[in-house]
Amino acid sequence: TIENVGKAGDRLIRVSSPVALTVELHSMTMDGNLMKMRAIPALDIPAGSKVTLGTGGYHVMMTGLRQPLVAGNKLPLTLTFEKAGTIEVSAQVEAFNASADADASAAGRH
């Protein structure tokens, strides 16, 4: 979850990580039974609000992993905002769950 406690809106314009060759911002929507996932150039973070990234909506897509991701480890991410600049964060790597993954695939998530 990204929270903008400022009085002006901002935009997340880039995400990077040393564990992946590329990291993209994506949006996912359902149009009937059709999942539409698209790379987006930026993510607006309105003033005084929160935007949550996760399955079934806005998320980060990593490709070209340089090492396997291990459940329980922290994943370093660099978030670059139009106004706030660069912020270093970490995300918890969660275990793969086959039944949850099947449910996610059925709902068009990944």
C-alpha cells in the first residue's frame, strides 16, 4: 500500500529491483470473462489517499529474475515518484500456494 500524506497528488513513475532485469507497473481489469492486463506508464497517488498494489488490480510485474525468490525473504524495491523522488522499500516474498494460484488463475490474476 502506498500512502500519500501530502497535500498534493503524486505519481509513481518507476519501480526497480536488483533481483530483476525489468520491473513494470501493471493494471488488471476484468471485462466479462476476459482479463485485461496492461503495462501503465505511471500510477497516480492522490493527495491524502492510499493506493494498494496486489492481485486483481494494480501490481508490479518482474521479469528476468536474477535469482530465485525465497518465501520469507525481503525483496528490495526502489520506487520513484514524480514529486517525492526515490524511496527504498522492501516487500515480503510469500510462499507459492497451488490452490490459491488456481483460484487466482480462474479469476484472471497472476
